Amino acid sequence: MPIFEYKCEKCGKFEFLHGPREAALTTCLTCGSPVQKLISSRMGIVFHGSGFYVTDNRPASYKSDAKADSASA
């Protein structure tokens, strides 16, 4: 189950664990004041496959060119 962030007008921010299909909270569990559901920025992203790293997009000759540049310097 995901953790949702809410902001209470009196208490401040708090987190609440409930299912994504359950209704969002409308009142604070502590003081009963109205709350707003916040958009959470804690999303884990996992990249699968190739093409996501700098080395995946470089041509095969890149290493030999880099060695030649470092040798001439």
C-alpha cells in the first residue's frame, strides 16, 4: 500500500497509509481540521534495458579515441 502525504491547516504535514482506491482523507485524524492531499515526490524509477547510460550510446571507437587523446596530452 502506498503512503500518501496530507497537509493539515493546523497540525502541518503528515503521512497516511491507505490503498490507492480508497477515498482520500478530508479531515485531520488528530484535530479534525480540513486537509489537502499533497503530490508526493518520492517515486522510485527503475530503467530496464540498454540506452540509459552514457556508455551505452557511445561508439566502440570511443575508448581508443580517448586513449589517443590522453597519450598526446
